[in-house]
Amino acid sequence: MIKELIKMNRTCRRFYQDVPVERKTLEELVDLARCSASAANNQPLKYILVNDPEKNALMFPQLGFAGRLTDWPGPVEGERPAAYIIILLDTEISKNPWCDHGIAAQSILLGAREKGLGGCMHGGVKKDAVMEIFNIPPRYEILLVISLGKPKEEVVLEDAAPGGDIAYYRDANQVHHVPKRPLNEIIVG
């Protein structure tokens, strides 16, 4: 069951923008992150939940969506995320997130997938602008942003040829293909 959930949990970049993601759903997803592992159990992460269309419109241009798809500027109006979760480091608790934000993000995205939602983890964030838009106090550092919504695209996981190209791409039907290295290529000992 977990293997199938992980295989279904592909990055989604196009959504049904008009299908809302309720705050309660966002809280349930953050609760999964809250219950996840934390280095030394410091629990230094905090979250901002965004699901208001006006705030979504302010957030959208602050994010990068697909670095390898150089001819695609990102989702068009009507296909943009319905919600966002901003993952913050509370520097008054710890100056180093260790791997907590990766664990939290994966927990959130797996939970979203289980609820029929898709998501995209954004490391490319215009952090100064987001800090200003949401009046985030300087004690917090933005680590990641997760965009969420009902998926509007098909994402296909496929095996790359041994030593082959692993660049994700979209075909003529806008199906998003994600090649993965073969298992025997990643186990080195």
C-alpha cells in the first residue's frame, strides 16, 4: 500500500484552481507533519496555511514551477494551485532544520495524495517577497512552499534506460513523464 501511494505521489503542477482545499484539510496535512520525525525532537518547524484566492494570487508569482521545462512558464490561470503551505524554520528554536522540512513535506504530500490532492514542493521561492506579503516576522526562515490542489494533469512514472536521460518532460498530449533510474543503478554496495 505505501509503495503504491509513493508511486502515485508525483509532483503535480496543474490543478483545478476552482476546486477549493479547505483549511481543515490543510490543518490535517500539517498534523501529519507534526507527528513525523524531527531531529533531536526539536520540532522547529512552523507553518502558514494559505487557501484564500486573493492570497493565492499573491503567492503564485513568487514560486518557480518546473526548471527543466524551459518552454513552459508554469500553470495558466484556471490551472493554478488552490492552496499553499509555507514551511518555516523558527530560528528561536533551532538555527538548523536538519532534514525536518524534507520529512514534513513528504508527510504532507503523501497525506494530500491519499486525499485525492496533488502537490508540488517549491525550493525556488522569492523569500523576501513572501516574507513581506504574509508579514512573517524575521525570527522565521522560509524553507519550502508546497502548492496543493485537485490534480489536472496525468503524471507517468517510468524506468529510465540504464545510464539514460532522467530529465522529466511533457509529451504532445501534455502528459508529464518522470524517468527514474533503475534500482540496480542506485544501489552501490
